[in-house]
Amino acid sequence: MNRLCQWRSPMSTRNHRHHPRLPHRRRGIAKQYKDFRAKGTGLLAAFLAVLGPGLLAGLSDDDPAGIATYSKLGADHGYRLLWIIPVSTLLLVFFHVVAVQIGVASGKGFVGIIRERWGRGIGYLAVIGLLFANFGTICAEYAGISAAASLVGIPPWFSAPVAGVLIALVVVLGSFQRVEGVLLVISSTLALYILDGILAGPDWSQVARGSVVPSLPINQAGWMSLVATLGTTLAPWGLAFIQSYAVDKKIQVSDLGMEKVEVIIGSLLTGVIGMAIAVACAATLHPAKISVNEVHDVAVSLQPLAGKFATLLFGAGLLGASLLAAAVVPLATSYSIAEGIGAPASLHLDSNHFQLFYAVFIGLTVAAVSVVSLPGLPLIPLMYTSQVVNAVLLPLHVIALLLLAGNRQVMGEHYLGNKALAFGWVFLFLIVACVLALVVCWIAEPVSVPYLPDTPSRADNP
């Protein structure tokens, strides 16, 4: 247990682990494949050995808040703003790879390395920022569970607490491997959204054009959708989770090449599923001028437009996405809080004795379930606003990642080169530009967010 709290320098880490002679960034993925073959390790076996961080962190971004955001993007703006999803996916690939590389090279999670590098004060600030951004997202996950359960008549006061208890039991009492296995099985349900996108019968030529030809928003609502989509795809909690989880899974530097492949696959699947949701709503809800006020509205509205099967797929996918993210986002927060105060942060901890890591997870779960169980809570505004908050806080997280990734003292041989860092700073500029554009729209058009004033509460949609 003491080893979990002890930081190892890159040099000591290299002595402890089996490392290649040359940094992976100069070896190339093809060379890594050749090494696996030379060792007699099958590529599939090598991939399965590192499976988890990229897939769970990526697909968790397609959570209820993400589904709500992608649905509004398609329903409100049709195919016009679809291009933000491929752009966000590109950024997701880059920064998830950077986060994993920092975790593997340093042996520390995001807040842990910040605390070690810049002191406790900055570490505490990072914890507060992530807690502030994450709690709204955790509430959104349980709101998604309630919305999915409401499709079959189960009330939120029952579905949210039951889900919270089941998730807490799996996470706290299960081993690392069992928890990971359950989450990976749940994540497979998100593939249902790809079928939903196909069943919607979209105009594929418009989908292709909207995906590759950027069109700027024409009003505040458009900029809000743009920034919210960026925030839901590239969430700060996801970056923190993938780094801490890779450390907890004990990914070694010798596995880094295959782990990058796993991260890229997870990120691309995230973008494909997000695109499928937006396309389904652009093809059905947008022409019918149906506004998305509740996730429940999306599922119900799809039935006359795309068939009952599409509604069932949407509801099943929503439930799977909600359960997955309801476990992952509190885990990300638990990692950050425990790392921030120097406590052990791992799913390998003995749950028979008090562990702050598990206590934080249970506390966040209870608080989120309590909030979501309140009657009359407007769910979509809660989900949607949490993604805007993520986008506003995202630049600070990205700046810290880039400073750490380019630091040889932290990264050793695996520091990010000048070209990669240049791409990172350009991507940061794009993120800041989107957020600033939204602020300018707010100043020029100081009105309430369009979807809020006439948004019915859950009490209006039994």
C-alpha cells in the first residue's frame, strides 16, 4: 500500500520496468508489432493485455450528457454543425494518448503528478476544479439512468438509488479485473447507437458534407452546441481518468505502443457513436422541428419517425451509457481526490478496511442519486450545462498536460517532441477560440440560454 503513495522518478521507473532501449516515439508502432512477434506474443493477446483505459475513457464520453448534447446538435442544427464531432475526436485521440504517456512514464495519475511537480496548493486547486466540473456530470449520468428507466415506466426515485447501490457494490467489492470486465461488457451496448443512425435513413451526402465542411454557427444557440459538443467529447474528467487508470492497471512502458493503439481505437469509436446519435436526430427530429427537452423526448420522438425498434435501441443504449459513466466518472473523481491529498488511489485496495478512495466514490454516488431523485428536476439543462462547464475548464487541464508532457524531468525518454507539442498548443488555441466565441455571443446577445426558458421538468413528462 505504501508503494501506491511513493513517487518514482523516471530513472528509477526505467530501472524497475522492462524498457526498450530506444524511446517508443522513435521506434514506431510497426517496430513494436515486430517486437511482439519476435517475443512470440500474438498481437491479439498483446492488445487484450492493455485493453481498458482507452476504451473505457473514450466510450464514457458518450454518456447521457454526451447523448443529450449530440442529440441537440442534430435536432437543432441538422447536418450543418456535424464537423465539430470529427474535430473533437481528433483532439480526443491526441490528448488521450498524451495523458496515457504521462501516466505510464511517470507512474502517477494527473493530480498526483501535479501535486508532486507544482506542490500541494496547486494539487488542491486541481482537485477542486475537477470536483466542481465532475459532480454535475455524475448527476447527469444518474439522470440518464432515470430517463432510460422512465421509458418502461420505472420512476426516478426507484431507478436511480437501485443503480447507485449496484454500481457501488461492483466497484467497492469487486477486484480490479472484475470491475474492468463488467465495465467493458456494459460499454459494448453503445454500439446500438450505430444501428440507430442507420435506421434513421439520413441523407448520406449531407452527412458527408456536414462532417468535413465547417460551417460557423449563426447564433448563440449554435455556439453553445459547438462548445458543449467539444466539452462532452474531450472532458477533463476523461483525461484525468485515463491517466490514473493506466497507472492503476500497471501499464508498462514496453506496452506503450499497443496501449496507444487501444487508445486510438477507443477514441475513434467514441466519435463514431457520437456521430451516429447526431445523424439520427438530424435525419428525424430536425426536419420535424422537434426540440430536445428531455432524453425521453428523443426516444419517444424516434418511434413515429424511425420505428419502434429505433426507440428500443436508443433506450437500451442510453441505459448502458449511463451505467458505464455512472461508474467511471466517480472513479475519475476518486482517483483525483485521493491523489490530491496523497492517499492511496487504486481499485486494488482492500475494501474490508476503510479507504478514502472508496469512501469518496460512495459519497459522490449518494449525493448524485439524491439530487437526481428530486422531483421536477430539468434533466437536459443539467446535462447540457455540465458539458459547457467542462469545455470552459478544459483549457486549464490541457495546459497542465502539455507542460508535463514536454518536461524531460517528468517524462524521461518519453517526453513529447517539439512537433507534437506544437500540435498540442494549436489544439489548445482552437478550444480557447470556441469558448471565447461563446462568451462574445453572450455579451452581444445577453439572453438566457435558448433551451432553458420553456424546458419542461421531469414532472411534466411522467
